[in-house]
Amino acid sequence: MPDFKLGALTPCWPNAVGEVELQAPYKIYPNPVAKHLQIEWNLNGDSSGVVQLVDLTGNILLDIAFNPGYQIKSIDLSALNSGIYILRFISNRQSIGYEKIIKR
């Protein structure tokens, strides 16, 4: 193996994984969902947003509009078949998150 005189190799491992906590600007519950899904979202300033419910083939099943400020919406999913769905959170024309929803 060639020696390029690079010095001692030190691993580059993150050492603060436990200290870093990422929190989404939204909450969804319960997951898995049987009938009603609750979505909490706090949009700052004059932002508006949309939550889209998408199936695994990419079809948009629901568009749920959110206005600025803190809101809670209850979405009736009882008509959907059991399976996996994706919630896409979009604010100011940017996707800010995806969540997998399991319908039982």
C-alpha cells in the first residue's frame, strides 16, 4: 500500500449526535392512522402552505391549505385503503418535509 506521507489517519466520526435535535415545524398524529389524522403546523409571518397527501405512485389525493400562524386540522382518511401514503409539506413553493403515513 503506498504511503503518501499524509500523517496519522483519524476517523471523522460525529461525536455530538445525541446533542443535535432536529424538529420539524409540523406534527402529525396518530401514525398509523385508522380514521382521522391530525396535522399541526405553525407558519411564520405571511407564509401560506399546502399539505399534499400522495400515494406511492405519485398521485396527489388531497391538497390541504394552511394559512399563516398556528393551525390544527383533522383530516378524515377513513375512505382510503390500508397502505402507505406520503404527506408532503410545501411552504412558499418549497417542499420542507415528507412524512410517511400508514393507514390501517
